[in-house]
Amino acid sequence: MQIRTLFWSAALTPSLVLAETGSHRLPAVDIIGSSADAFSLSGSAYVLTNEDLEKKEYTDVHRMLRDAPGVYLQEEDGYGLRPNIGIRGAASGRSERVSLMEDGVLMAPAPYAAPAAYYFPSAGRFHGIEVLKGPDTLRYGPFTVGGAINFLSTPIPAAPAGMVQLETGENGHQRGHAWYGATHGQWGFLLETHQQSSDGFKDVDRSDRDTGFDKRDYVAKLRWTSPAEASLQQALELKLSHSSEVSNETYLGLSDRDFHDDPDRRYGLSALDQMDNDHDGIALRHHLVLGDRTQLESVIYRNEFQRDWFKVSGAGGRGLGGLIDAANGGDADARAILDGSQDVSDVTVKHNNREYTAKGIQSELVHAFTTAALEHEIVVGARFHQDEVDRYQPVEVFSQTNGALVPSGYVAPTGGDNRVEEADAWSAWLVDKVYIGKLILTGSLRYEDIESKARRYGDPGRDTVSRRDSNEVSEVLAGLGATYLLNDQWSLLAGVHQGFAPAGASATDGTDPEKSVNYEAGFRYWGERLNLDAIGFYSDYENTLQNCSLAYPCDLVGGGSQDSGSVSFGESRVYGLELAAGSELWRVGNGLSVPLRLAYTYTRGKITESSESSDSVVESGDRLPYLPEHQVSLTVGLEQPAQWGGYLTTRYVEGMCVTGGCDKGLERTDDLLVVDLTASYHLTSAVEVYGKVDNLFDERKIVARSPDGARPNPPRTAALGVRVHF
């Protein structure tokens, strides 16, 4: 294998750079590049290519990311509509501790003011996924405690090309994906849509409403490239996106007894629950070549997201979590209320109505030079970002009478249900990659300056402000990584960097961010028939934060909880091992082969010193929630390239602690072992048919207890599809 040192700016002339990017994508869209590029990086890096994604035909990002070690997923709805993604101990709830990007641009609705990622694009349209950890993540903030994930959209093709994919399956599953694009001279374009719907796999008591969803994505791209003979080589690309979703999803889970009787049941209290959202995005990217070894990449972006999640939040003066806990404890009244056999007043169904805006401009200069016989690649970047979330959340009140929900009142929003949160953030980063023979040293610095504020209104008309909160955070972070290339097959790596994750905009003055020092070391072997990465990691958290929300409220000493702001758990430590392998177990002369892919993660994480200044119930010695000790994904295939292929994927996730104490069954999830099967056949070089069965053996377990009760993984589900390239 020939090692690529990522020194592309020194190796390519300006015209060649733009010729290459014009055929594929502008450079800053990727944060890793190809799988081969990861060989010389100083941190953990994994790439899921378009070919990898097409083999399994997943539309749930949770299932896609099982192939990347060191990533933790907490299922919620069974479809990945609201993903919960964590990395190396960073909390997985609403993916709020991970820098999520699409094509290199932050994609959370308000990553600084309200980092919980309630918006997520349709994963079925992703062209690739990059997962980056270690010192290199300082280039992609603000969240550096865990890592960064970059989702790649379909690139503009170099020549006229298109694709149409249709899929149908059980539970009313329907999926359509189509794109067409071309490049003619200096201009290129792409039009794409991905549409997916389902009736869901759960049944609501005493209701004929389904529990499915209807989600639609649209993407358009237009690119202009300067002529080859121009003295100044540059490219300009405009990307527009729109998505909409209507899903009959709820926060209400099940008691354990009801789960074991029927995991697909939903209580009638949740019959009216529905999420309705729309997202619009625009990004204008400019790529400029300033000589043989210098390039400048800039992007202006704006995202708008509106949502109203109309969902039950309590009954009879008790919250949903309290009802479930009481039912699990044997409370007959709580069970009767959930069953619908007991009338109850004050059933509150809240319009979790919010409008988000995120906008910014970022620019990055890459320059290669030689000094004292050393080769350098310098990256200097800066970003100014503003975001805001506006919450206006009225409550409709019902009575449960004879098992039916009867309207009885309306509560106009005040206080926490009527507030605006804002954040302004300046970021800057400097990365110097130095090549010293076979040794590559990477030094990184990142600066974050964040000002946040929140206003709560004392009346529905917003004439009076009942409370103001503000906070300022300024941090300089450093990292150092090293890679030693023993030869074309072996490399050693090690690194250390400071982790950082800001609190949300409702944090009070003086609230510290989450901070950590992260270490890793390991090796890579990339041979002709086997690729192997083994990386150990250790993260020392100086301050472990939980952002409080309705989905993940912060439990407080003395009882009660809070659903806004942040609380500190104190100090914690996370350590473990990531193992990734890809192999061709067997191949014969006609091309028939048996490929294998393995991703394994071992993790231990616990609180080492509780916070003295926090009201959190978390104590020293408690485990970090939703952090499995063992998880593994193993895929074995049998394929004849360009003709047919079959793939069997086995996933195992050990039961996770839901609370720090984790001293009884109700505070843990179940061990889960699931097998998926996919198979495809090429009718022609352009037409492929495929079938898939998810959860082949119909294994059903409690995979989460948040929000508010036990939640199942999806049942066995089959689907058939066809894909046509032209």
C-alpha cells in the first residue's frame, strides 16, 4: 500500500486541485478523506463509504454508526428520528456532546444555545460518514470532549448521472431516493430527494392512529469553477436543503410488566402525540487557490428549524416518569391511569413549540512550506457563529374519561415555557502538521469565546421578563498527536488533547463548561488482506456536565428535577479500547470472496469525585449513564463483485446503566443481540434488486428507559427494493 501523507497542497498544482475537486467535492467538505487517509492521522478515524452504506441499506443512523468503534448509541423511537450519539464517555442524550456536521458545517439547530440535536437529516440519503476522535478534533469544535462526526451528502457528478431507488416493506414502510446531476464546462449541479414513511410498529390503546412517520428531504447544489486557463483558480458552490417530518412519536414508554406482556404497546394517554417540523438550510462555499501550496476555504451558512412536538407530559399532577416509576413499584392507581381504566383529570399535553436559527461564517487557510529541512502543513481557521432558540410552549389540558381524552382547558405559556436563548461564539484554531522522516507530529490550538443569555417571560404576551440568565466562557485548548510510520503496513499513534463542551444558553453566570484531558495510543496495520486498528483511550473529566431537558431531566438532591440549564456531576474518568478490523477471509480466482468487518469497544466510566457545588444526586463511584461496557458489530459477507452479494451483521450491546447507582433491574437496560441480513443481485450493470431482514430472529429487549419508561428495539422487519443508476 502506498502511504498518502495528506500533503495534498504540496503535491498538486492549482489546476489539478480544482480538476480533482470539480469531479468530486470541495476539500473542506471532508474532514478525513478516504479510509487510506486515516492511516497517517494521529487520532482515531473511521470512514464509512457509500459502498459500505449501500451494502446494508440502513436508514437509521444508529445502525450505520455501529460499524464505528468508540461510538455509543441510545435508541429511542426505533427509527433514529431523534438520534442519541455519544463518543468516549461524552453524554449521548440528543447527541449534545458531539460536533455533528453535514459537509463540514455544524448541523444542530442551535449548537451553542441549545445543543440537543432534535433535527437530523434523513440518514438514507448520506453518501458517507466520517468519525474523528483524538487531537485532530480541535479543528472541528466546539465539542471536543468526545469527537466529531461528519455526514457527507451526495456530490455533484463529473458527468451526467443519476440514481433512482424504490423500497417497500412491512409496517407500511415506503422509501424513495433519487438524484440527478451533471457537470458541463465550468458549471455543475445536483438535484436530490429522499422520502420515507412508515405506519410504525407500535399500537396505541383505544386509538386508530398509527405510530409511524412521514419524512421528506430535498437538496439542490450549484457549482461554478473558474476556467482551467484562469490565473486565479477558484470554485463556488451553493447548497440549498429543505426537510419536513410528521411523526406520531411520544416520550411515554412502558412499565416493565407491560413491556414484557407486549413491547409494542403504547398507552392511550399518548394518543395525540405528534412531532411536526421543518428545516431549511443554505450554505455558500468558496474555494480559492493562492499558489501551489496555499488554499483558502470559506463558507457562509444559515439553518432554520421549526418544530412543535405535541406530547403528553403528565396526568393527575404527576409527570410521566413518576407515573411509570409508581406503576413499576406496584401502585394500582398509576397502573389504572396508564391502562385507561381509571378516570383522571389534569392530563397535560404540551406544545413543545420552538423556533431555531443558526448562522455563521467560517474560513480556513491551508499553507504548506519547508523550513530547516522539515515539511509543514499549517491550518489557520476562524468562525463566527450565532444561534437562537425561541420557546413558546402552551399546554392543552384534557381529562381521561372512560379511556378517552376529553378537552378541559388551556394554559398559556410563561416562565420556562416562554423563553428565548441566544449565543454568540468566536472560534479560532491553529494546526501545524510537521513531517520528520517517518514521524508526523501534529500540534493543535483552539480558542472558544462564548457569550450566552436567556430571557424568561412572566406573561404570554412577553410584556414582562421574569428572569434573565447569562454566562460567558473563554477557553484555549491544546493538543499534540504523533504518528510513526514504521513501513507501508504498520503505523503507531499517540495523542493528548483538552476536551471542551459548553453549557447551554440557560446556564447561569459562572457555570463552567465540561472539560477533560483525553489520551489515546495504539497502532494500525493495513495489509493486503487485513486492516486492523487497535486504540486505547483514557479521558479524565475535570467537570462532567448534564444539560437538563424534558427528555433527560436532572435529578436533584431532596427529590424533584429540573428540565433546563445544566448541573455538574463532578469529576469522572473513562477508559477503554477500540478495535476495528476489515479482512477478506477468502477469495477464489473468479472474484468470489468472503469479506469481514469488525468493530468492538470496551469502555469503563464512573464518577471519581462528586461536585460539592451541585444539587445533583450523582455521587462518587456512580457509573456514567448509557455507557455499555462491551459492544460489538460483526459483518460477514459472501459476494461476487458487480453480480451479487449477501451480508450477515451481528450486533451485541451489553446492558447499560440508566442511573449512576445502577443497583437494580429497573436502572439498567437489557443485553441486546440482533442479527440483520441483506442480499442484492445485479440484473444488469445499472439495475440492482435487494432484500433485507432487520432483526432476523425477532429479538425484543429493553434498549432504553429514557424518556419516561421502557422502550423496545424494532421487531423483525423485511423490505424489498430496487436501485437504478443511469
